[in-house]
Amino acid sequence: MSFTVVIPARFSSTRLPGKPLRDIVGKTMIERVYRQACLSQAERVIIATDDQRIADVVAAFGGECCMTSDSHQSGTDRLQEVAKKLVLPGDHILVNVQGDEPLIPPQVIDQVANNLAAQASAGVATLCEPILDDANFANPNVVKVVADAQGMALYFSRAPVPWPRDFQENRVAAISATLQPMRHIGIYAYRVAQLDKFVTWPVAPLESIECLEQLRFMWHGERIHVAAAVAEVPGGVDTEADLQRVIALVEGGAG
């Protein structure tokens, strides 16, 4: 089974301008993401960007870059443009690795691609991990996912779900003892045919409410396979504090 990794990378970021080119112990963030992806079993790793500054840096470290439109509303739209430019067949699998995940374990990249290949009824595959504390359960920036017995997503939400009727006090103990909320990890595997459909659909009502584009697939009846990640996925970089945390991890031997 062959697959391609695409890493969308935008220069502009409200909370951390120039994020892909920020230095992490001697390498830019985008190079570190690229190097981690190259450790996977992908046959090809491509950085998709609309910014020449990023393209120049990618060329300097020997990576492959695909210039894309500056009008895309999401990384998913950018992936579809890459697939179209490469004339990839409809059944080819693309894995979307976020450009702000410099410590992404390569084994989870392989996992999500293999999971999609094994699920003929799913158009998309993604991963999750347990939420173990109340703060993350309540945090709207931590996206939760609920799946069925076959591992197919029932819903993604920024709200704390599932929410037990009698969940009042002692929340941490309740989470560890009886509740198994799952955090969605933002890595996706798609078949090209599903990406081609996605870009023709308008924003779905639930997607607009939650600001979660994966709900567009579900709104239109596409199934999303969800599995627990085989390795811990360190959080991505959204803020200066996140960047300093990752720098400390790299200095301590991670990545």
C-alpha cells in the first residue's frame, strides 16, 4: 500500500506570525515536520504552500514543495489542489500532516494511512487519544470525538462530549473511573476521490457552528474511521508558549 504525505504550510498566523519558519534548535519548524514525515513509509512527502518564503526554505533543505493558491479556506482544499496537480488517481491515499507538528511520530502517519486502506466503507481516517483531566475535557480548543463500536466517528465537537447526565462534582475522578472522552488528533488520511467531493460542497451548518471542517464530510454522509494513536502525539505549535515547550522537548532529546 502506497501513500503520499502532504504538509500544508501557511506563513500568516494570527497567534504566531511566520510560524513555519520559526527556529527550533537550528532547524525551521517546517523542516522538522518534513523530516519526521520522511521517517514514515510514505512514498513521497510534499510541502504545500502559497508563500515563496516557505518555498525557498524548503528548496534550501532539499524538500519537495508544491505552490498552491492563496485563496484556500482550509488545508483540505490545499491538499486537493496538490492531488489535482499531481494527477493522482481517485483511490490514492493522501495523509495530511499539520505543518505545526514538528514532533509528529512517523508511526502514527503510517497508522492512519493503513487504517484508511483497510476500511473500504470509510472515505477518511483519523486518530484520537484519551483525555485524562478535566481542564482538557472542558477546553474548547481540545476537540473531542465520539465513535461507534466499529470505530466510525459519530460526532466531533469542541464541547465536552460525551456528557454524563449526573456529571457534577469530582470530574477528574469521574473521567478516570467511568468516562473515556477522546481527544481528536488532527492528522487525516483521505482518498483523492473524497477530496474531490469535499471541494464541491458548501460549508455545512454543523461545520460552521463548531468550526470543524471534518463535519462537512459527515454532513454529506462520508464515514470517518477513528482509532487510538499507537504513539503519543505531542501537541502542535499555535502560540509562543507552545513553541518554547517544543524547543525544550527538542533540547531534551525529543525529535
